Amino acid sequence: AAASVAQLVKQLRSATGAPMMECKKALSSPEVNNDIQLAQEWLRKHGSAKASSKVAGREALEGLVGMQISSDNSGASLVKVASETDFASRSEVFSNFVQEVANAAAAEVAINHPKDKEYDTDDIATFMKSATNSNGKPLTESLNDAILAIRENLQVDSISLLPSSSPTSILAGYVHGRASPNSSCGSAASLVELEWTIDNDNTATKEEAQMAAKKLAMHIVAAKPQYLNPSSVPESVSQKEKTLLMEKLDDKMKNKPPEILDKIINGQMRKFYEGICLTEQAHMIEEGNPKVGKFLESLGLVVKDFRLMGLNK
């Protein structure tokens, strides 16, 4: 009997990741009576609550970013789940949970077409309560199971959605510093949406367009653009930069005619946009580092939108 109990404890530990003493306690509980299924339920009820109360409030500064594109190409998601240690974030249990959240968020885009693209704390809480994994298990339960196995404070920190703007859109993503070969999770991830231009004469094949999107997603993680193009930069940001550039000019420059001054400032603003706007950046992945917007134009493509998420805020 002792051997079979030891065997059950081993099985339960393997299934839940819970500590040995917790597994023994669960199996010996009167309502469980050495039943593995009931023991798992008992651990969920008692163990998760206990683990959650122990870890609540502890700082979760590590974690992983997960990415998923919906199977029908109607949208994609990036999610960030925080853990307390890098060790926990590299565990299979953790990366599987992050992937479950990313998958559910991508499905949310496909099914419900939510208006909000960036979820705030309340949106995340609502989503976690209503969403399920592929087996129909609520994500809140999956989170509790992961906390029980890892014994750390785990939090779904950010969710960002990228819906396709048209049925012919090309979506691609890239995960940097992949944590596991079984999931699309890592230290940073990006998503990009390309569209064929109106006057496109199919310069690129569909495969070439998909490859261009994939390489652009890699560029986004490396170059970290903040805006899509100059017209999407808020007026206040552009104005602030112009003011700073004017202040940097010496008195001799400031006394030049207004049209000359405008030329100087506009030239420096172009450099500013090259640093922060995706379309203006030098493509870090394509040979010769052409400007992103021009390179895509040569393929008969235009970039419509992108998302970028890393572990740092």
C-alpha cells in the first residue's frame, strides 16, 4: 500500500507540479480517498487558494511575451504575463499558460471583434473571467493551476490586439528569445499587418509578401519604432521636437531667413522621424537597409499597422 501511495503522490506531483507534502495531504483527505482526479480538484480548491494568498502582493518583474495569429487570419494578439523570477518564466508550465492566454486573445479578435485594441486592467480582468483555453477550461483556472505549480505571483500584465483591416491582409509575427520550442513566447514579440497597394501589379508573390512581413516583424523587435508613419505622430510630440531643435540653433542660424530656417528644421525632423516611425526607418533585416516604406512599395505592399511588446514597460 505504501508503494502505491508513493506512486500516487508521484503521479499527482507530475500532473500538478504541487509540492510533495501538498500532494500527500490532498490524497489523504477524506473526500479524496486516494482518487487522482479528486486530488487534483482538492489541490485546485485548497492549494491554489493557499499558493495565491502566499504570493499575492509580491513583485512580478520577470515574465514572457506570447504571440498568436488566428487560424483564419482575422487578427492576432500579443500578451505579457509577469512572474517573479526568470527561472519560473522559463518553465514549461509558465510558457504553456502564456500561450493559452495569447491563443484565447487571438480567438477573441476573430469572434468578438473588440473595439479596444489595448486592454486596461479592467478589460484584462473581464477577459480572464470569460475566456477559456482550447479544452474549455476558464483561464482563471489555468492561472491558478500555474500559480499552484510554480509558487509565484503570476499576473496577466498586458494584452494587445491587432485585427486585420481587410480579408486580403498579410499578418506576421516574430518572437525574440524564445522560451520553449513548443510555444510562441519569449522576451519580446511583434506583429505586423501588410496590405497590397491599390495600384499593385502583383510585384511580389503571396509567399514573398509573407516573407517580407516576417522580416519586418523581426525589424520591429530590433528597431523598436513608436509610430507607424510621420502622420501618426501626435502634433504635440512633433511640436515639442521642433521647439527643441530651434533652441539648439545658434544665434547666427536663428537670424537666417524663415524659409532657410524651415528647410533646416524640416531636414532635422526627417531624421527624427527616421528614428521613431516604422515607414521611415532603415530596414535592419533587408540587404542594403532600404527605407521600410520604399522597400515595401517596390513589392506592391504597404504597412497598415504593427504591435510591439517587450518585458520592459
